[in-house]
Amino acid sequence: MPEPILSIRDLVVEFATEDGVVHAVDGVTYDVFPGETLGIVGESGSGKSVSQLAILGLIPQPPGRILRGEAEFEGKDLLKMSKKDLRRLRGGQVAMVFQDPMTSLNPVLKIGHQIAEAIQAHQDDVGDKAAKARTIALLELVGVPNPDRRYDQYPHEFSGGMRQRAMIAMAIANDPKLLIADEPTTALDVTIQAQILETLKTAQEESHAATILITHDLGLIAELADRVVVMYAGKVVELTDVQTLFAAPRHPYTVGLMDSLPRLTVDEEWLRPIPGQPPSLISRPPGCAFHPRCFLSQGRTRCRTEEPPLRVIGPDGHLSACHFAEELVGQSSKLIDEPVAGASS
Amino acid sequence: MTETTPEGDVKFPPVVGAGADGATISPATPEAAVVADLPDGIDLVHESGLELKSRSQWAYARRRFVRHRLAMVSLVVLAIILLAGAFANLITPYSFAAQDFAHSGQAPTFKAHHFFGTDVLGRDYFSRVVYGIRTSEKVALIVTLVSTVIGTLIGAVAGYYSGWVDNILMRFTDLILTLPGLAVLLTAAAFIGTGNPIRVAFILALLFWTALARIVRGSFLSLREKEYVEAAKAAGSGDLRIMFRHMLPNAVGPIVVNATLIVGIAILTEAALSFLGFGIQPPNPSLGKLINDGQDVSSSMWWLVTFPGLTIVLIVLCINFIGDGLRDALDPTQRRTRA
């Protein structure tokens, strides 16, 4: 196995709020390998985005606080890096695509200038003309028509899809080694989503960047990801490759997620959501955080008292944090009629 | 934020088609005529010129401002006054200090070009008022520039960094705000001396930046939470670049409006100071000093108080109206224009 480009070890991020300490990310560990796409799924507040923002030094401190952990990027620990070095890294070797393209572009600056600025901020030797030429080439690459003319336009003259393309162009402007896409299609129309997916793929191929795709859309995961991290209440509960995840999930939460997807083959009147609410991150349930909603737990004491470690339960390093993951063997496919790729959660 | 082009650009084809020879072909329906009149019968939108022309934010602001009647009138009046001051040496018939004893105490007249009359020393009051405008201009320009720069810097730093930086800077701002302005000005004038308009201007500037600092801080506090600021951070932009390239342009509206108001306040305060004898010293004419000069004899020579006074009122009114117009124009949520 090749060396991981990013390896996060036991990352703990907390936020001090008036109601108490929010354990947003609680001991998260995973690797990202060069060229792969790692999907991170989980519901709102499961810590998907915060873990990424934290390693890039983008969470406000205070109230945020990185309690412990390591985030090694190409051998250097991002959490120990100086602010200046981290700033050089951001937008350079590690770039981000944000969720909402309507608000992520500065309304008073021309699109072209924003991208050109991102280039020149990291490559001092690039002149104005070269930066403009590169920007226009990038806009063309991500499928913005008339890039020459579009270069001089303001964000309000761009549609949502076009803006997200511009954001992607900006993200790959400096040939990043790691691209973090934080719910890149959530704010867009379904029809535009498909186009942006294509654009993302193009951008990935062009930059050969490893990609972290943060989403709650299992369809997007099925489409783009190579491996998947499933997060729940600030913890990784399952980690495996995308085929295994959809064919043989080994955590009841993942099974529940799959089960809640609408099926195209069966005439259903009701969706089957996971019962209950996501837990409060201020006072997590004892033991396994998922046990109050779990169909597998059925009141077993061990779920309530003992926190399940993330352990290897299958081939190719399939990890699951469930005491009774083995009970799902051969069962999960019965619980979920069929994996539904392309449908949205 | 789109609007169609002005009516002039919208070219609908004529409803009833006319042949080249002018003979009217009578179609069965008007619709048929429209279609018949189009060269290709397709591409209606393109042919009718209904394409939406995009406008920048500034174009919208300009439009709104131009439609603000009071502001436009004020702008013209102010421009005339300011130009008169700027080219004082070209338009005044006399030097501001030249004495004409034959006509001392002359009421306003067109004879010998004493439009605003003369004072007891026989100095032409029109010339003195115009030179007074020039002095006010100098003072207002410096006060506005210096206080806007100080206020913007302090407000931007406080709002961007927040926390203890914000606390220190804002308590300092509060401190300046609590100072009784006129008392400080009089003391400062007595200590470091006045007479020089530039010196007076700097004293004023050091007192006038507080309101702007608070406004800019407020804008920056809200702007720093914007996603494009986070995006700029994620793209590796440094603090200075984020503050002055990404955030400042978004806060420019209130800054410009405040600057115009400071111009008015500066002119007024300078006049008040000079009236009290602590501002500009003779022989430099200043509008406030002119009123003071004329005060003693105002019962017999009404023009000595009236003309400089009117000039001050006119300037400050115009500036305030322009400020109003700018505020409306720079408010992007406002689509409609007020008269």
C-alpha cells in the first residue's frame, strides 16, 4: 500500500459553548491515499466538516479547540504547523471547494480576478498576464463558456452552477495535492449537480489530487468515492471501500442510512427513517452513541456501557465500530433490499 | 438584479407588416404579422433586442444616484461653490486683502464688482467669501482624508481581529468620543497654535474618526462571518489581503457616506472655531472668521454676516443631501429610487 498523503490520528475537536462543551470530533482516525477519493458521510453535526476545517486551522479558536491528535500531510503535522506555513498550504497544496457557491465568492470582485489572485498568492513568479491566461484556461477546463468574457464578470452575473465551476477552478488553480470538497453540490439544482460532478471529476483528473468528498448524499458517494468513512456523533463508525459499503455494510447506522433511501424497484408508500434523533454532542449517550436508535442493540447492556472500538471486521481493512458487527454478516443485504446508487438520502 | 435595457433599445418589429413598396399586407391576425415580419421567423428574443444587459453594482449605484433629484441638484450647486473656491484667484475681482477705502462699507452692488459689498476696511467681500471657501475646502479635504483613513484602519482592525484587540481599540474610541470636542479643540488651538488651516485640519481630524471607526468595525464584524471570507482564508489569503482586498470593498458604502458627512461637519466646526477666534487667523479669510468680523456691525452692514453665513448653510446642506443620495444609491437592497 502506498504512503498516505494525509493521515489523521485520534483527532479531538471541541467547542466551548454556553450550554457546555460540544464534542464535535471525538477521536477520528483515517488516511487519505494519493489519487483516491475518500467520501465522508454522516448527518448534520456528525463532525464531517469540522474535522477538515480543524486540520486546516479554519475553525475559530476560541470557542473551538483542538484537544489532541495528529494530521500528517506529506510527513508534516498540520496541527503543529505555524500559522504562516499553514496559510501557504491552504489554497496551494490543499484546496477547498465550499458548499454554497452563492456566498463563497466575493460579490464586489470580478470572478477572474479572484481566481488570478489565488494563483498569484501562491506563485510569486506568475505575472499578471500569465495569471490571467491560466485563469481563462481553468475556466474553460471547468466548462465555463466564453471564459474570456466571463473573466471580467462579477459573481452576480454567474448562475449557481457557473459559480461552483468557478470555485472548482479556483481550488485546482495551484495544482493541489489534496482537494477537500465540502458538500459541493448541496446548494445546487439536481440537474446542475450532475454537471458539477462531471466538473469535479475533470478537475480531479487534471490535478491528480486526492479528494476528500464531504457529503450526506449517498448517491454522490456511490458516484465518486473510492473509499468511504461513515461518521456518527463525531466518531468514525465504519470505514471501507465503496462497493463493500453498499453491498455489505457492517454497522447498524450505515444499514439504517441505506435502508432510509427510497427504492426505485419497489412500490413504497413510506420511507424508513432511522428512528429517534441524532444525539446531543454535549451529552452523548453512554457506551455506543448510536445504541438508543439501533435495531441491533435491542437493549443489550454492552451497547449501553461499553464504547465499541473501531476494529477490523472484514477483508481489505473493513472497519466497524459495533460490538455486534458480525451479526450483520449475511443479514445486511436482507435488511436493505438492494443498494441504490444514484438516489439521494 | 436585472433590468431590461431602456425603452429606446427595445426594438419590437412593427405589428402590422408593410411591404417594401409600402402597400400594407393585411394578415389574418396580428400575431401572424409579427412572425411574418421577422426575417427568419425565429430567434425572436435576439431580434427584439430583449437580451438582458448586465450591469455592475456601480452602474446600479450610479443610476440610483443620478435619479435622486435633490442629491443631483445639490451636487451641481456644491460643484459650483467648490470650483469657485478652487479657482478663487481666477474669478475674484480683487485680492482678499486689497483695500478700497473709497468704497468702504459698500452695500452689495454690481458697481465696481462689489457683489457682496465691502467691509469697513474696504475689502471686497465677494473675494473674501470665495477665498474663505477655499480655506474651508482645504480644511475639509484634509479632515475627511485623515479621519477616514484613521477611522477605517481602527475599525477594520478592531472588527477583523475582534477579541482583546477590538476591546482596546474600541475603548480608546469611546475615550475620544467622551472628550468634549469644542473644549479640546480650543485647548489644542491655544497650545499648538492655529492660524495655519492645515494645523487646524489635523486637530479636527484627530477627533472626527470615531464615528467611522465604529461603523467600519460593525461592518467588519458581520463581513468576517461571510463565507467568501472563509473561502479566501481557505485559499491561503493573508489577513491584510482579506481585510483590504476582500472586506473593505464590501464596506465602502457606509465609509463614503460617512466621509461626505464629515466634510460638512468639518466645514461647520472650522467655521465655529474661527468664529470664536481659535481657528484660522487673519489675514487668511475663513467663513467663520468673516461672520465674526461682520458681527459687530451687522446691524448696519447686514451683508457682512449674511453672505458667508449663507455660503456655509448652502455648502453643508448640499453635502448632507448628497450624503443622503449616496446612502440610498449604495444600498444594494434598494431597487427603487426616491426623488
